[in-house]
Amino acid sequence: MSTKTDGADATKRAEERRERFETSSGIELPVDFNPSNTDGVDYGRDLGAPGEFPYTRGVRRTMYRGRLWTMRQYAGYATAEESNARYKYLLAQGTTGLSVAFDLPTQIGLDSDDPLSAGEVGKVGVAIDSLEDMGRLFDGIPLGSVSTSMTINATASTLLCLYVAVARKQNVSPDRLEGTIQNDILKEYVARGTYIYPPAPSMRLITDTFAYCAREIPKWNTISISGYHIREAGATAAQEVAFTLADAVAYVQAAIDAGLKVDEFAPRLSFFFNAHNNLLEEIAKFRAARRLWARIMRERFNARDPRSLMLRFHTQTAGSTLTAQQPEVNVVRTTIQALAAVLGGTQSLHTNASDEALALPTEQSARVALRTQQVIAHESGVADTVDPLAGSYAVEQLTNDLERLASDYIKQIDALGGTLRAIETGYVQREIQEAAYQFQRAVESRDAVVVGVNRFQAEEDAPPPTLRIDPAIEGAQVERVRALRERRDGAAVETALTRLEEAARGTENLLPRILACVESLATVGEISNRLRRVWGEYREALTV
């Protein structure tokens, strides 16, 4: 049935705070959800037991009663040594997995001494130019017993090979490594922009990574298909689910077209979602995404391994909701968002720090962010039972509505010719831009309240202490990479890079060639430049 308010409620509108109550996805909310205005729910068809198809209620039977989610705190800045110290601090504070942020040059395949890197080295993440940098980043951290997530896309295959090479130096075999690379290039074309190559060769790198990891690094999550950045760009909850799963469909099809069997690689696909402010919509969003993905994999791709049907995901609280005004209030926002992720059944979680609208987080703010997760896990009681809001009229109806809206978007993308075509024509970008515009209009008209920004403003106190990156770090990193080039075996580097270039012109899997390059001490920029020589660079077409 419709979720719209019925006629009997119309007389109450004058008494209500505003004329229309709706979610970010435009789902209008009745005064209350009840049997007369919600869809009938068939438990076996729509919910199922936790750990069973369609996985609406979670991917494991006992969920957090058996094991809590992985508590990751995204970190990385300046040099490898400084980031290494932050990782050791977070591990000592109780984080259960590492999450690496790389600086912009590393993300787009530029070395620190490249003229285009000037002013960006070590600013939004750690600068990694070579195997030596990667070794310093994980110095004293046993890679055989820690799970590491790396937010890296265009150069994901190179950073994964660097990680494998460091593990080898620690005498840790690749089949023991656990973690995730984001490796999601499609969302870069629509929402973030850290791409290098055109879509076709970028997809080749991704499917090569799928195949290599299935053979050599079986515990590694080969991709984290990311709705997070799509939501940060202004998408609604329904768009976040739809465009993320549409990207996932494109990756699965590309891997099948490359000759891989779906149940060989699909169990290691993972997802990355945003946790926003609307608690009930966000909980429903995660449940809808799980159910929709299970049905897509079984019905569209004929997957039979239950692990191929399970949508496993990492969540990060919404950076776009953080405010520079009254930054202490961001602790409250983050807590609500983290609670939504847990009630929605996330497998791992990062909670943003209160000062991230101002700068990189300080140790103190990062600790409070981690403590937020720990309080939810150990004091709130919400982790003690699986999917505790199942059966709620509101949550089940919102889950149904979001699944329908997301399915409609996916059908539209299919009608346009698939995700790549939808990106090339600008359809996805326009939908996100329109949603962002409508939200900004609502903020400016005060129909949407942002505490401390358009209502409940306060005379600002002195800004809190923030983390600042020493400008001298860039010069030191530039000298480090130049010194590496002077002392390494230049002939061995050139041989490895030439073999990579030749392989890129052919069809063989590129991961072994990239691994040989990083172990010869070729830099991230040199590897990327050889691939640029073969494939060129992507230039976004103007859309109207």
C-alpha cells in the first residue's frame, strides 16, 4: 500500500511542524506506519532468517553475537613514518583493522617530485612512492595478523602489489593476507575524479586483480564498490544503492566477459556505503541493498555459491554532514550515523572525527571517534540481537520503498545500455547533481535544518586545535624519491617497466608484471606512466 498520509491525517497538518515529511529519497512519511498503509511482508520471501537468502536481516546467522564488526579508523597523512605512528596508536586504542588514506599524487599515479604534485604531497593522506615507503608505512605491524583496507582506485593494483611485496619481506605469504582495496573506478568517473586511464583499460586492471587474487590472495577483498562517494556528491539514499549496485553489475559482467566464472570471484566482492543522518532511512537502505543484491546475483548472474549472494559492506559516517560551525556537535551526528550502520548490519565501520570539517583529525578526536564505536558495541545493547528492528512497520516499509526506487534506477540504466553508457551520457552525474541542488535549496529555505548552520547558530568560540602538515615534509619526500632513483639498479627497473608495457599492449594478467616492477624499486609514478604510454588518460566529456 501507499506510504502517503491518508485523508484523516490531513486535518492534523496545521498542527505539524511542516507541511510534508519525507526522507532524502522523497519517500513521504505518514503520521504513523500501521497495517493499513504498509505492504504485507512475507517473512520467507522478503526477510528470511539472518544468514539466509535474501539476507535482508544480515549475512551471518548470529551477526555481532559471534563477532563484532571490524572497527577501522581511516588514517594516513604526511610521511610513512608519521602514518605508521598513528596506526600503532589506533591499534593500541582498540581499533581492529587498519584503513589507509593516500595522498592525491599517489591516488592519481604521480610521484612526489612530479611538478603536478607540488603542494599536495602528504596533505590528504600518506605519500607512497615506492616499496621503501610502503615498508616504512607498515614497519612493526605484522601483516599476517592484521586486516588492512586501502582507499585507492586508479593505482589500486600497484598499491596491492606493494602490500604483497612488504608482506614477502616479513615472510608472510600472500595467501595469509586479509584486507580490501577499494579498486572502484566507475564511481571515480561520476563522483570523485581520481581516475587516470579510460574506462576499458581501467576495467581490465580490475578484472586482472579479481583473477590474480582468486589465485594468489584468496582472503583478499578485491574491490569495495563504493556508494560512499556517490552519496557525498549529493545523491539520495535510493540513488546511493542504485548507482552502487549498477556499478557492481558492470564489474561482474566485465569479469564474466573476461572469462571468469561468477562463483570464482563474486565471494570476494565487497561494498562501501555512507551512513547519513536519517536513522530509519539509513537502516532500511542497508537492508534493501542486501536484499536487492542477493536477487540480482541469483536471478541475473545465476550465482549459486551463497557467498556470492551476500552483500558484505564497510560503512563510513557521512563527511558531508560535518560542520565547521560548532564542531563538537559532529560527535552527535557521527553517533547517530554509526548506530544506523550497526542496526543495518555493517561488517566494518569508520567513524569520522569531530574536527574533520576543519582539518585532518587530531589524536584526541580520532580516539573519541573510535570510542563512539566501542560504546555502541559494548554499552548500548544493540549488538546483542540480530536485526533488532525487523518487523517494524516503518523499517520494513522503508526497506521495500528503497528497494523499489533503486530497482527503477537500475532498470533505467539498463535501458540506456548499462553503467558505462549511463556515465558517458552524463545520466548518473545529472541525477546526482539534481539531488544535491534540491537539498541545497532546502537548506537555504530552512526546510532542511542543519543545526548550527541555518538554525541554532551560536557565537563561535576559538577554533579547536587542529592537525597541520609541516610544509617541510614535501621537500623531504621529494628528496627521498630522488635518492632512491640514484641508488637502485636502474637497468633492472627499466627491464621490469618495459615488460609491463609490453604486457599492457597484449592480454596477459598485469599483476605479476606490476609486482616485479615494485620489487625492482620502480615508483608508483613510473609504473603509471608506462601504462599511460599505452592507454592514454581519460578526459571527461562535457555534459549538459
